[in-house]
Amino acid sequence: MAVPAGAAVTEERQVSTVEEPAEAAGTAPRDPRRRWYVIHTYSGYENKVKTNLEKRVQSMGMQEKIFQVLIPTEDEIEIKEGKRRIAKKKIYPGYVLVEMILDDDSWYVVRNTPGVTGFVGAGNRPVPLEDEEVRAILGQVKDETPKLRIHYHKGDTVRITSGPFQEFTGVVDEILPEKEKVRVLVSIFGRETPVELDFTQVERT
């Protein structure tokens, strides 16, 4: 089994203090070698990599070394054609997180999963995420508050799709995300007039 020099780490000495949701009081102490690593994937292959890797873990009996495969996502509000919808958005496109004990065997299983292009690390050596980074990512994943995706910026030309100024065009002057509104400068009788509209009332031209 050929492994690039320095790619495998047989022992991790830094003890992780991150408390995983699956752990309950009274269970066995967490293995200090159990850490989170980040792997690169081909663009758009994140879900396939997760599925393929989980199948390889089962078929190759690696459950005691590879524990979780995670694609961090968050709910995002998208406004399209005047309608609001909530969609899942990948927080880190092109990356997948793996909780594992890194050694030659587990490295080989992950690295040779179809769609994986490599580990994130220094040179050929995979580097685990710091505890603070893991907490931040897991916290972001657990946050169920949908994030609003804004498709336009100050200076963009937009068309008003509903309301008294329907079919008028104007220029975005200010975006008010906390109110889910946008201020648009509309030419009325040859004079630029600021009009405050809902995000659902405008679209880019």
C-alpha cells in the first residue's frame, strides 16, 4: 500500500475537547486520536464522495477508524421570480469533513475514494481541524435560521415586478437585508425618486 511520505499519522497526541452531540454522560472516554479532517473533492461531487466513502467504510470494516462524513450545509432563503423558497446550500463547496483516526489504513480508504482529490494539510501531511474550528462549523450547521441570499448589489439595474411602480426600471441605491427590502432610484417625471421595495418586487435586468 503506497502512501506519500508523511501522509499517515499513527498517533495524535493533542487531545480533542470537542463534545460531539452523540456522546452521552457515562460513556467511555473519547479516543484522543479521533479528529476531524477536511478533504478536497471534485466540484459538485461532495454528495457522491460522502455516499462512496460511507459505503467503503462499511465494506472494508473501517467503522472503528472512520466515524462520520459531513457536508456542512445551511438553509438559505432564495427569492426567484417573485417567490421565496428555502434551499440547502453547501457552506464549503468542494470540501467534505471526515471524523476519523488517521493511520495508513484509514488514509488509504479516504484518499482512494472516487471523487476525492486529497486532504487539506501541509504538504502531503493531513492536518486536523482545531477544536475551535470544529465548534464553529458544527454550530453553523446546527443553526436552523435560514440565511437570505441577495442577488443584487448597489448600482445594479433592476426591474420592478409588482406594486404601483410595476414595469419601471431603476438602480439599486441601498440594500436593507434586516428588513428584506431594497431602495431603488426610479425616474419619475424625469426626476430620480427613491422607492423602498420588498426583495420579491424586483429582479435584475
